[in-house]
Amino acid sequence: MKHMCRMRHRGCAVNLSRRVEDYLEAILNVTLEKGYARTKDVACELDISPSTVVEMFQKLDGMGLVEYRRYEGVVLSPTGREVAEAVKFRHDTLKEFLMAINVPEKIANSDACYMEHELHPETIRQIRLLVEVLQSDSGICERIRRKTPGQEKQSA
């Protein structure tokens, strides 16, 4: 079953696939890091070919989510940026939660990439609240770390 994100914008629902969300998030991440997003940078971020990225940039441009300029790169439209920031918030929240419960960072990042498309926004909001509690009480995280298999010897 194909995942579709329903987002209300200007009174009409926009259906976005996981793939579209991943591209928008990658464009945002590259833009935040470099100040701009070129084809090769997004291709590197997503570990795919530049020609595949160009095809998606053209599709996203047609959807009004980016402004694609050949040989210059891509800029998120206000709608595209709104979606990208929402996806990034979900990803960051889930990754922080998983790391707080002692999931290794590489696994936490990979799992967050999957989960960010599947969970209801209210679930994400509640996980964000839990992350804030966990981050404000280092004792909780330490107790989790000590109870994690393979950590007993390291905590001695």
C-alpha cells in the first residue's frame, strides 16, 4: 500500500508520496547545510543518480513545491518548505526519541526515516513531549542505558 500524506494548504488537500516527502526533506537538509541545493548535492544526500534527481526536481516544480533552475539547482516554494519542515520535525523527533532510549544513532536515523511517514501527527506531538521529559531528566536516560543489554559492563 502506497503511503500518501494529506496536507491542507490553501483550502485543498495535497497528496504526497513518501518519495516526494524524502526529496523535500533532503532539499531542506542540503539547503540548511550549504545555503543552496544543487542536483549533485541532493543526489549525494539520497544516494541516487543525478539524472533521477533532475526528473524528480521537474516533477516537484510542476507540483509547485520547488522552483527548479537547470544548472543552478532547486529552491523550496513556501508550500514545499512547509512540507519539508514538517517531515524534518517528525524525523528529528523520532531520531531523538530512539537515541534517548539507547538505540544506536545509525539505527535510530534509519528507523526514523521509515517511521516519519507512518505515524499520526498527534503521535509525533506526544513523542516530542516525551523526548523533552527524557532530555530534562538525565537520570531516566542513564537508567535506560544501564538496562540495555550489553551496557552492564560499560556502566560499571
